[in-house]
Amino acid sequence: GGTTDPTSGNYVENKQVSLTAINNAGYAFSHWLINGIENTQNPTTITMNSDKTVNAFFGIELSACGQLNQPNTIYILTQDITTNDRCFNVTTNNITIDGKGYSIIGTNKLTGTDGIFAWKVQGITIKNIKTEGFSRGISFLNTANSSILKNILINSTTGIQLSSSNNN
């Protein structure tokens, strides 16, 4: 996914250190994990008042609808997407879809289309996405141990469908 600047180092106590995540082509910055606390600002500044464990996380850029089939992966929207069919079909476990505030817009909500559809998977996180104009904005079918966080779902027949799904 990418690199950081600085890559690592030793610092004088209480020094302010600016961290910048630099993504490789095809990837986007997702978040920092600083001593177990998530931070989505890039660049960000930390105070070296103790030992710090810092990790940068990157995800695969999404600029078109399609199948999301790489396990243990973060996918990140990089623009609004419009479609007349299902947008994202989640077919594997342990993925995150981070909309970063972008929209997926359906133009055909009468034919059973889903903005995001997950079937027989687990460990899915869908966050920060605006879905609009689908038959179902987000649909979990036989999906377990998953989360739907901070999304906006408007102008769809059903915003969120949970069918035969548990621990969500």
C-alpha cells in the first residue's frame, strides 16, 4: 500500500513529530493506528511523550463498481459512483469498505438492486458511504460478525437489509 515519512526514529522527549502517509499507485491512505487509537488525519502530528507504536494502513482504491474478493483487505472509495445495477458484491471475509464520504448512486431501484451486497461472509465493515437510489442500500444475507458504521442511506426502497444474519 504505501510508506511513511518519517519511516521510524528516536526522538527527544516531548518533541512534536509530523507523520505523513504516502500511498503507492492504486492504493489510498485509510488510517493511522497510534498506540491502538485510530486517527484518519494525514498528515498528523504526535507528541513524543512516551514510546509510540505507529502503523499506517492503506486500502485498494475503488473508482468503479465490482466484486470485492480479496480477504483481509481495506477498500477505499476515491470518487462518487453511479450505476444501474448492483454496485459492490462482497464475496470474501474480513474486508472493510470505507466510503470516505463518497456516494454510490443507483439509477434503477425497482429491479432489486443493492448498493452493497454481502452473502455468506463475516467480518465485514462498511463505513462512511452515502448510498442512494437502490432497491436496498446495504444488504447482508447470511452474514455474521459485521458492522455498518456512519453511513447515509437515502431514497432507497430499503436502507439496510439484514436477513439470516447474526452478531451484526
